[in-house]
Amino acid sequence: MIFPLWVVPVIAIIAWTARFLEKRFPSESDQSTAAVIADWKLAAVRVGIVQLTAPLTAATGIMIINAMGGGWFHLRSDGCWFLLSVVVVILANDFWSYLVHRAQHKFSVLWTMHSLHHSAEALGIITGARHFWLEDAIHAAVFPVFGIMFKIRQRC
């Protein structure tokens, strides 16, 4: 999904506030301004690329799920079952993210990309968003696994 235009000033205000707080209360007292700015640039490039590729990855996911016939495990969405279904999906997503992160540390081709995240010279509010752009594409490529695993019928 592409950002609606009203989101741009909201993101700008959040970024300005975060940068202001980071300058006022730095996590490291002797941070290089150039390193902090580099982190913000890397995060901005990553977000931009993710937004440009999101429609393609979403369409690919839908095609994979439709080709597989939907989910293997049926999760109920009525009453209290809805909350249990949400918890199951959250835990499965968290476990999948953990497995992908472990793979990024274990396999050299993935580590080559992921090492950018660990090479930050300054620790700041945006350091967690400092990732190589292709990492998001890899995550998006494997995300349809959840659509294949879980099927939740919607009731009107």
C-alpha cells in the first residue's frame, strides 16, 4: 500500500521530534553527527524502496496463496476465538522472524546484507531501522507462508 499524502507531514513531524529528542538526550554522548545522519538516510532509502515494492510483493503473495488453495490451518474468527487466532498469528510471525534473523547470522549471503544493521557507528533512535533494502524484500517474499498456513474465514 502506498502512503496517502497526509502521512508525509505526520512522518516529518515524528522524525523531527525523534531527532530533537535524540539531540537533547543522546544515548551516547560523543556520537558523530555524520554517523547519525547516515543512519537516517539509510532508513529513509529503505522505507522508500519498501513502499515502491509493496504492491508487487503483495500481489505475488496473493497469487501464491490462491495457487495453494488458502490456509492449511483454519483459525476461527468468531467470539473469543478471534483473540486466540490473533495470538496464534502473532506468535507464529514472531517465531518466523526469529528464524529468519538466525538465518541472517548463519548464512554468509544473508549476513552480508544483515551486517549493515550491525555496523552502525552511532547508536540512536533510528539505528534499529538501519537495514539493507533487500532484507525487506526477502521478508516480504517469505511472508505469504502465513497466508498458506492459516485460513481465517471472514463472517459478514
